[in-house]
Amino acid sequence: MKQYSADLIKNIALLGHGGSGKTTLADAILFYGKASERIGKSADGTSVMDFDAEEKKRKVSVSTAVYALEMGDKKLNLIDAPGQFDFAGGIQEALAAADSAVIVISGKSGLTVGAKQAFEKARAMGKSVGFFIGKLDSSHAHFYQVLSLLTANYGSVICPLFVPYVEGETLKGFIDLIENKAYSFDGLEKKEMRMPVSNEIDQMRSLMLEAVASTNDDLMEKYFGGEEFTRDEIVTGLCAGIKAGDICPVYAGIQQLGDGVSVFADSILELMPAAADSHALTADGDEIAADPTGETVLQVFKTIADPFVGKLSYFKVLSGTVKGDMKLKNSRTGNEERISKVMWLKGGKQEDAGVICAGDIGSVSKLGDTLTGDTLSVSGSITAAAIEFPAPSLSVAVYPQKKGEEEKISAGLSRLCEEDPTISVVLNTETKEQILSALGEQHIDVVVSRLKSKFGAEVVLQPPKVAYRETIRKSVKAQGRHKKQSGGHGQFGDVWIEFEPCDSDELIFEEKVFGGSVPKNFFPAVEKGLRDSTLKGVLAGYPMVGIKATLVDGSYHPVDSSEMAFKTAASIAFKEGVTNANPVLLEPIGTLTVLVPDEMLGDVIGDINKRRGRIIGMNPAANKMQEVIGEVPIAEMSDFSTAMRSITQGTASFTLEFARYEDVPAHIAQKIIDAAQKD
């Protein structure tokens, strides 16, 4: 593959809802561009873009794929992002590398949640956006209904350029509104046909011409003067409008048959912005121009961890040029990284590249400390704007299936975290559990499967344990007396301690001993005995909080008393006193913030109420959404992510942060205590 300048490179991401046909469209473009011998199918594992073992097994895209191909005098970096909500991190990877996005919509399913979210994310990141309405060979597909929904949702920016020609219920061909010609299709062979007479088509072309006219004063004057635009004027206007975000072109086709794909591919190569037309931003908001003569700057947007070939980093060159054997500095770590040979991406394969220029996409292996999102540059002083990945929302506890594999599991999970920023692994020091968090059940299933296939570690998943606490609700005074005689020196310690509730996460210890009934040198031993006792409560063995202990009296023996004896006496007093101080079980309460569409508000509130939650506020948000703020027991939230996805079809998002501890209701507390006693 030859080198291309940034003005001839198109970086285009295919986004949309799962099952909309993104990957098939990508394969059809590769077939049209003579990069493959046929249009693959995800369902039978022949797709070029779904090359990962998990994708072949599940027959669905789970990660972002990139394919670089030459088409005419231009280079297209085609970026296929997964559509399942569980793999939403792939959308952020794709948009970080792309200069524009095409939202793929099924003519049968219509404007789905995934398509809406993809559109909003692309627009929020300043990307030019187009639409491809596909799967029009389905008996229930309806292009014009989908187009109407697009217009209803996004208004005048929607601009159809390529629409189906239907007689009755039969799809006859497609009409290119730019050329004002109709075509029938047989595979990828385009055949011109008689232009049909249709008021609907005429109206659409008028809308397109009006959109073109609005991009330029001269065109607007010509339009209102009743003059015809030349093709060059139409293209110039469309390019300007698409780049500015004032026009979102709409195309149509049948991915699996290839119908309409050739015109679509040619059109986006002509109309969508080139890499030279866009710019990256630094973390401070400054622009980074795609200048091949500027300082070399690249950003890693995806990482693949492999135990055999090492780490493979996908990157986009934001400025300058990248070539093998050069050294760049990581702005996050300050460390220098040596760039080995650089490669272009061809789906699951790579092709050696001598140099990768500004605006282009490539890969490099074995970058030591560089992670997804990191910026490398000559000076090390430039940091590109962060890639905003979604936070994990579903957590499970990970246990080894076989004893002795804990280190293997930890190492494997650590490598997978490098690969996927949307998963996290932490060790809960209190419950002694390793907690894996991800975006959903399918996501966790893929992580577990990769852990086994890549690192040979098998695990068992369980719901995470809840970090309960215990405390007291009344004040008591208790004696702790320890006396033991066993030849030689015995053991003697005697204390009287007052216990009372307080607002503290740790034990508060004081002494008010008069007359030397307990010598001062034994005070630390008494405190140590009490603190050790708080680690395991009297109800269910959970740590105790909110206790103030005051040493008020006691006695000692001049020979038999020791630090150990007084430590033991304090433990006895603690158990006696706390048991009689109305001990209660506490549970962690979290502050829950949910962003939900207006029409689903009632169902979401109902689900929160079922989880013993309390709604404490609601605020209107943008795009007909509502922000719901509540407080819920964390013990009830293990499957909240799954429930929200089911209730809202993936439209809701939420955050949950620990707030405080509260008393567990008596009937629930008893179940927890009974379970702890059995354990």
C-alpha cells in the first residue's frame, strides 16, 4: 500500500445498534474495493471484520476492527464498532480514530436506541455524520418510514442522497439524487434505468438542493433565481454542509447483496471530510493540526493484549509522521517508548508500513507502559484530549476454579484491563474478594472466556459480598476480668469499661481511671484489646463502628498482671458490654443518579422502590430525559444494570456512589445473621 497525504485519507466509523448490519456493510465495501473475494456473514463466521475468536463464537461484533484499503485515488480507513450495549467502549475507540461516522440502520427495525446513542455521541465529539438505511430486502423494511423518523428526530439536517425506487411493494432499484438518475442493481453491477416519475422523489431532491443552497450565499442566490446547480456545485455545497454538521446525508442499500454499496462507498469518499479537514484537541482544548511537517504526535485508541505476540496498540497519527526505530515520550508516564516497525491494519492482519503520516491510522507492537488513550510525542509535552469510556456498571466476585491459580487469574485480568478500559478489577480488602466490573453480563462472559483462552485461567463467578457493619444503640458498663493460674506467674487483668454510641468509623478510646486502679502502662494493652475486638462483631461477625469505650476502673496484681492479661480482659469486657448495648446490623447505602427518558420514568421509579430505595429528587434534563436521584441499599443493586437495560431498552444510564451506613430492617437483618452463623 502506498503512502497517502491527509487530504486523501478518509477515516470513517460505522456505528449503530447491534444487528443493524454494520459489519456486513463493511464487508460489502471491502468486496467492492476488491479487498475480499466475497461479502462475508457474521452468522457463519466468514466476516472479514469479525475476526476475533469471541466474535466467531458469538456471531456478533464485540470489539472495534479497522481495515485500510485503497479506493481510487483515496485511502479509506474503515472502522467497524460493535453495536451491543455491553461493548459500548468500542464506539468511543472508533470515534477517537474517525473523522466522520455513518450510522447504520435496519430498514426493518427503524431508528433504534443504539442508533440514537451513536448519533448523539458522534455529534458530541464534533464528527460529521451520515446514515445508511439497509436490509431493504426484508419484507418488513420501509425506507421512507425510517427517513420520516430521522427527520422527526433531527430536523432539517437530514438530507437523503440515495433512495430506493419502489413500484407497489417491489423494490426496483435506487435513485441517486445528486446525479438525478435511477439505477437497478444486480450485485455490484450498476445499470441505468428510466427515471421514474414520483412527486415524493422530486420533493426529496428539492430538499437536498435547498440544503446545498443554504451552505453558500452564491448558491442561495442561484437557487432562488431558479437556476440549476451543476454537479460540482452540489458536491461543493454538500461537502461544506457535512463538514459543518448542517447536513447529514442519508443512503440506502442491501448490504448482503451489495446493492447500493458501490454508490454509497463512492459518495462517502467524495463527500465526507478528509483527515486534513479535521483536527484533534489537546487536553487543554488547543488544536492539533494533521500537519505532516509538525511534531510527531500519536494517540493510542485501542489495545489488544495477547500472551504470545505481546501487546498490539492501534494509534492515530495526529501530527507529523511515525516510522520504525523512532523514540517517543509518553505524556502520562514521562517514559520513553521505542517504536518498532509500524503497520497498517487489515482486520485481523497487519501489513508492514515504512511510515505512517499525519491523519492516518496504524499499529505498533510491544509498547511497554503505554495504555489506551495515552499520547506519545517527540517532546512528551503534548496530551491529546482523553477518550471518555463508559464506566463499568455490573460487578461480580471472581474465584479460582482450581486452587493455586490466584496469581494466574490476577495477571490475566490485569492484562485484559490494559486491553479494555471499560472493565476494572479491584481487591476488596474487607471481604477478601477480587471484584470484576464490566458493562453487562455479555461483557463479563467475554472477559471470562478470554481469561481462559488467552491465559489458561478458569474462574467461578459469584455475587459480591456486601460489606455490612455492626454498631450499638445504647450505653452500658461492663466488667472484663481475666484470671489464670498455671504454675509460676499467673495472669491477671481486671477492667471496667463504659460503652456508648458515637459518630465514628473507628473506636474512640478514653480513660478516666482514678487512684491507679489500672496502671498507665496497661492502657495501650486495653485499647489494643478493644480495637482487635471491633474487627468482628457479636451479631454476624462484621466490623463494628460507632463505639466509644471509656476505661473507668479496674484492678491489678503486682506480679501476675501483664499487657496480655489486660488485653484479654478488655476483649471480655467488649463482648459482654456490646452484647447488652442493643447491637444492630448496618448496611451500606448508595446515592443513585439515573438518567432516564420521560416515558419510562414511572417504571424506573417502581424498580427503585422495589429495591427499598427512596427517591429524593427529580430534575428535567436535555433530550426529553429526567434525572432521578435516590438512595438505595447497595445490597439490592447487584442486578440493577441488567434491570435498567431491560426496562429502558438501554436508554438509561446511572451512577451509584457510597453515601453512608444505615440500620438493616429487622426481618432482613435476621436472615443475614442466620446466614453468617451457618457459615
